[in-house]
Amino acid sequence: MSLILTLVFFGVVGGFISGLLGVGGGIVFVPVLSSILIYLGYEDPELSKYILANSFAATFFAGAISSYKQYKLNAFYPREILFTCLTAVPSSILLSYLIAKGSWYDKSSFSVFFIFLLVLMLIRFLYKSNAVVSEKTNPSMVKFSVTGLLTGVIAGLSGLGGGVIMIPLFTQYLKMGIKKSASISIGVIPLMMIPMMVLYASYQPANAIGYQWGYILPGLFLPLVGGLLFAAPLGVAMGQKSSGKRLKTIFAVLIIVVIIKTIGNIIT
């Protein structure tokens, strides 16, 4: 019962962040699932697969619930989401496949590059003039496809969800306001999760325990979803009411957390 309540609590936290900032919630789900699975006795090489599979499942629901709330608030952009997904989904799948099958990828080296990229994005994100972005900006659909391509490549290489990449690209490259950027980002994320969920559900674990779909454990991710059901719509509603400046500040803090987490992964 204590584990279930813990999962529900972090589902609330991840869902609220997902709805507020449009990032999916993976930054919360991954460390929580890692700790709980280790506590339950799961070990490498299976451990990382269970973590990713159940994080993808929780992130899918976080994005889907948040997107539905955006739709109810008339802040849903289907064309922009579609054109971003057209390149984000295949590029992330392709990179994941090439990494799994090849020996060319050095995660530590890429992590250093990724930290540099995040720091650069953070500086531009914080200091770029507010006058150049607008919630009413309507970039060409080609720019959304370019953004999706970059998002899929970097997400595939880094292992992080696309929201941390998408939102700075939307605000800096497409000159959109952060509210519209977050809405499109959270619409793209669940569509990016679907093929990953299908992939991990189709695998056969070495030691299956109880009822599960491949590496997806309903007893693990469903309590997270229970927390999401309440918190994700609340995050969306609060995000729509918050000022762009406040959301930029919160998102900047999130990027700093990701930078620190990435540095920690390199050190350990």
C-alpha cells in the first residue's frame, strides 16, 4: 500500500509538471521507477528496460490527459502537432534502433555535448527579448517538421523526452509564445510514446513475474496514472492562467535540473 501511495503521489507531481510546462513528466517518472524497481529486486540488464517501458507508459497518459484538457480550453493545435510528429517520431525510432544495433554511440561524449546545448538554450531562453515571441505567431508547417526532426534526433540520443528540446526550439526558432509551445509539445509527446510502448510491450522479459505486457507492468504505472488524472488537467489550467514570464522561469529551473542530472549521470 505504501508503494502504491508513493506512486500516486509522484503521479500527481509528474502530471502537474506535464500539464504546466508541456514536458511529459519523464524527469519525475524515471528516477521514481528506478528506485522502486530496485527496491522490488529488479536487476540489470532487465532493470533499464523496465524503467523505460513504464516511464513511456506513464508519459503517454500524462501527455494524452494534458492534451485533452488543452482541447477543452481551446488551446489545442492539431496541424502543428501532426507536422511536428511526422519527423519527430520516425527520427527518434531510427536513432534508438541505430544505437541498439551499433557500437558507434558514446553516451558520455554525447552527454557533454548535450549539456553544452542545454546551457546555450537556457541562456537564449532567458535573455531573448519578449518582444520577438507571441502566442499568436503562426510559423510555416515546414518549420514544425524541422523542429520535429531535431527533437527526435536529440531525444533519441539523450534518452530524454522531447519537451525539454521542443519548447526552446518553438520559442527561439519559431518565435512562438511559451503557452502555445507547451500546448503543441504536450500534444506531440504521447504520439512519440506510442511506438516505444508497442516495442517494449512486444519484448519477452527473461523472468516475467505476474501479469505484465512485455516490460510494461500495469501494477506499477497505473497508480502513476491515478495521480495524473487529477494533476495533469490542474497543471494545464494553471499554465493557461500564468504569465509567460512565470512559465519561462519555471521552465528554466527544469532545464537546470536536467543539466545537473545529466552531469550526475556522467560522474557516476
